[in-house]
Amino acid sequence: MRRVREAEAACAELGVARVEWLPYDDSGMAGTDTTANPKAFSNAEPNEVAGQISALLHDETIGVVVGYDANGTYGHPDHIQVHQVAHALAPIVPRSWVLDATYSREYLASLPDADGTLDLAFAAAEADLTHFVQGEELFRAKVGATGNHQSQVPDDWDVDNPDLDGFRARFGTE
């Protein structure tokens, strides 16, 4: 229930008008008991999930379907599943195209506190990036929404005074 409350608070922060919940459990990280759960999202058939989502969207005008990159950014099974579902959903939703939200692994490896190692299972290659989203208003909304996910942010995240420069350096551009 905690993650549901966090997600709903983040959506409210972003001004999301409608939140729908699919009938799946959180998969947790690969190789855990939660991932072995048959009801885990990562174990669902992507085309079946795409059908469920398209039914929810029947009265909506959709221009873009947004998912994660093929790595799920950092290998989370549910994020990888979101990528697969987004690509299964796009052909069902008229006039839409798919954007894979991700980061440049080369850029992240070049940050001063990084060791310079490129992890090919993390994010996406700079050469594969086609669009960039950035802007102060969008960044502030992202920081506010992220602050609602206390179970998911580092222990040193200060909700009232977050490290905006550090967050901007890593996650200010998608």
C-alpha cells in the first residue's frame, strides 16, 4: 500500500488527472522471490497487458506512448516489461509513436563521481538517443514527484532541501 500512496502523491504533484492500476504485483529485482511470483508484472504477456491498457484508453487521444529503454534503465524486470508493453501497445493505439525514456550511459560514466566504466546493461548508448527532454519547469516537477517516492530514493534524500545540482547533473535530461 505504501508504494500505491507514493505513486498517487507523485501523480498529484505532476497534475496527472487519472491513475489506473493494473492487476499485477511488483516484480522486485531479478532473481528474487517476488520475481518468481506468477502474478508479478514482469511475468505477464506484453500483448495481454497492451490490450488491457488500450481498453483503459478507449476514450483518450494518444499521440505518444512512453516506456523505458530495452534495459529498463537499470535492469529492473518491471521496467523492462514496460518497454515491451509500450512497443506492443503502440500499434494498437492510433496515430501514436513510442519514446523510450532513458539516459546517456556515456554521460553518466563521465560525471566527476563516476569511475568512467560503461555498463552496457545500464541506460542507452549516446548514439542511440534521438530526443531530449529538459527544462527547469519539467525538472522541478520531476524533483517534486521523486520526493514522494520515499521508499525508492536514497536514505540521504532530503525532501525539504534536495541536492538539486546533483540530481540535475544525473537526471536533468532524459
